[in-house]
Amino acid sequence: MELSFDAGRHYEWLLAQTSGGILSFSKDKFLVDAAALGLDSGSFELTQQGDSLFLTYAPVPEPSVAAMLGIAAMAVFIGARLRKCRR
């Protein structure tokens, strides 16, 4: 079986589930060392949701996406200013 991992997607894996609740969980007490995976970006974290513990992977947005959003915001701002000046 071949597994594929896309570093640009959000993942969540169930690690443990209880019926009696999880007491005194602190994600600060855990270290997820993913250095062997060879990922350039993204972060792993343990999270608690109700009676379940998950290992969560959150990707870091590509710089090009952030740049495109910034350019779009500037275009909207400039367009609004030009319309206001023409009145």
C-alpha cells in the first residue's frame, strides 16, 4: 500500500479516544519531532477535542499565495481611492 502526504493540505489523525474524559492534558508537555520527514514547512501539534486526542498537521501558506492576496487587497484599495477622487 502506498501512502501519499501532501504538505500543502491540513491533516488530522485520531491517536486516542476515551469514554471517561481526558484529564489534565497539556500539549506543551509533548514534542513532535518531524525532522526525519524532511518537510520544509508546516507544523505538527497534539490537540484535544472532547474525549479524543489528535495529531494535527497545519501547512504554512506558500509565499506566492500571501503575495497574491496582498496585491488583490491593494488593487481594491486603489480602485476605491480612484473612484472617490473622481467624484
